[in-house]
Amino acid sequence: MPKRILRVIFSPFGSLGDLHPYMALAHELQRRGHQAVIATFEAHRDAVTSAGIEFAAVRPNTDTFGSLPSVVQRLFTDRSGVEFLVRDMFMAHIAASYEDLNRVAAGCDLIVTHPLGYAGPLVAQKRGLPWASSVLAPMSIGSCIAPPILGGAPWLRHVRVLGVTPYRWMFALAKRAIAHWEKPLRALREQLHLPPAPSAIFEGQYSPQLNLALFSPLLAEPQADWPANTVLCGFPRYDGPPVTPAVQARLQHFLAAGEPPLVFALGSSAVMIAGDFWHHAIAAAQALRRRAILLTGDAPSLPDDLPPTVQAYEYLPYSAVFPHACAVIHQAGIGKLAQVLAAGRPQLIVPVAFDQPDNAARAVALGLARTLPFKKVTPDRLTHELALLLKDNRYAQRAASVAATIQAEDALCVACDTLEALLR
């Protein structure tokens, strides 16, 4: 009997760190003979189509809220960044998101949603399609047994000794406090004649059929209060496009010319609010007499003349540079963290916002990283933390051990086997 060809929609929203894991899954499904569609921001069209994956635009468009740097500035540095993200960017445009995704869903077999894909469950329910939810980081599960570290309230870590009850109270209070954010979603459910549902920001984001946890068990082991039918898959890593031969030759020449460099990388979003970070990075590298590579994105604020021991690139595939570093300095976006863990190098993490403080704490707990909040980065503090990281060989030894485990994970096989099984 011929194998059934499936058509699967992945609906991720966010930065490239949010997009890339789903592109990895899409490629694996295509390798198995299925069809995959990435339905997300228009701004990601080129990244998706250039990788040979079908693309569909789903609103909101990021330019609706101003220039991308101004949006990132508000998301990462404003105290109301989460409210702006959830209420103003997504809930306020839920009807448009539903319209776009519903159009794409015609003729599809399965919808796989990201935590911000609030329209996905509505489309699946209205069309009678199977729905799988997914999370990229442990923080998105919100366990009370193994609670996350919240960037805006790091003091909560001291409450853990009191057990799960304080966290249950905290999550219940938060749910009540932000219930009004979901008013447009509730109105749309009524318009579509769908029954009321749990909070889409909290327990309603998880499908009762399947929830894919797309991170390594090294970061978080399954807990009794995780959503039902959660499958812990590992990291589905995706490296992005290759660079030109000229850029590759320049990188190889630099790597071969001396000791392994420090590699500084802030990801596709935090890089837009880097400010003086690159100047601090250069100063720290020179104070330590270390060579350095800066991955600056396309909006850097660099000195006119870089020292000969420092090179800057707008972009490099992480697998081409991270394994060659003496240490990687990054913000702990979950996609970046997965790549550095796989590279087996010590890390200095400078978390900015959202899940990054929690990701950083989990990496520190693995014994391979130190952390310095992004807002506290200065040349002296960077130099001090990097000196401690590089002096203690235990960080490098632990990083190599963890890398072996990460590289042995087969997240793509686990996730795609599970998706196929859901549709049998």
C-alpha cells in the first residue's frame, strides 16, 4: 500500500530563532515525501523560500507596528514588552491571522502551532483538522514543580523552597490579571460559533492531541504538571544558508592564523539593540589578549577601524564558527543556545528578556556557562567573567560532555515520527 503523502502547516512567529526549528522539521518531512508549509510573518518569506520550503504569509505584518528596530526596542527594553507582544501585536489582529491561516489550511492534514500561533487552534477546530502544539523552551510550559526564572522577577527563585503552591497562586493571579488581553480572541470564537476555551496564553495553548517539546531533556526533564501528551524531542537545529566562497575563505584564513577566538553573537533580534555592546566586546577581547569574531547582523555600531585581531561579519552559519571558538558570548535565545551546546564550547550568556534569563540559568546549571545580564555589560565586567570562564577548564570539559549528548539526540526523527503517528 503506497505511503500517504501528508500536507502539514507549521505556524511559528518570532525571530529567526523561533523560525529555524520549524524549518528543520519541514525539511525532514519533505525528505520523507510529505509537503510542508511555513505560515508566518511576511518578513520571513525570503528565508523560507530560499531554503526550498513553501511559504504562506500570515498577519500581523511586523511593519504594522513601526520599524523593526523600534519594535525590538519596545519588546526587549520596555516593562510592558510582553503585553505589547501578546495583546497589541497578536490578540488585536487575531481575526486577520485567522483569515490568512484558514485560507492556507484548505487541503491540509495537520496544523502545528507555536506558542504565539493563537489562530491555529481555531482553524483546526473549525475545519476539523488535527492540531499539534509545540514549545521551543522550558519556560513556555510554565511548570510549578520545576518553575522557570522570570527576567522581571528573579527573586522568585528563592520561593522554590516553599514548594509548588506559591507558583500556582502566581500563575492564577497572572491569568486573571491579563484575561482582558484575550477579549478579541473570545469575540472571534463567538463569531465562529466555537465554544469557550481555556486561556490561549496559558493552558489553552497546548493541544490535547500532541504537544511537542522541542528542546533537550538536558534543559528540563518531564514533570507531572506538564501538558498531557507532551513528547520531549530534543533540539531540531537548523543552520541557515551558507555564505559566499569569499566570506568562507576570509573566515578560514582568520581561524587558521592564531588561537581560537572569542565569538560574540546576539541573534537576529537583540542585535538591533546592541548599543555599545560591540565596543565593550572589543575592549574585553583586547584586555584578555584574545582574538575575536563579532556576528553583528546588518545594523552594527562598530569602530571605523577594527583591530587586526578582531573580525566582524553580518552573518555566519553557527556551525561554521562556534566549534572553533574558545568561548561563545550570546544572549541565550533558545535557537542560539541549542547551537552553542552542540558546538561544545564554554559560554558567557548575556540574557536580555523573555525566556533568555531562564535559558541562561539552565545552561549555568549544566556547568558549562557563566551569566551576566545584558544591561550590566561593561568592558570590565565582560573581561572579568570571561577570564573566570577561560581559566577554569571544567567549563570546557563539561561543554564537551554535553555536546556529545546533544549531538546524539535525533529530534527530527522523534518529532516527525510523532507527527506521522498522530495522523495514522
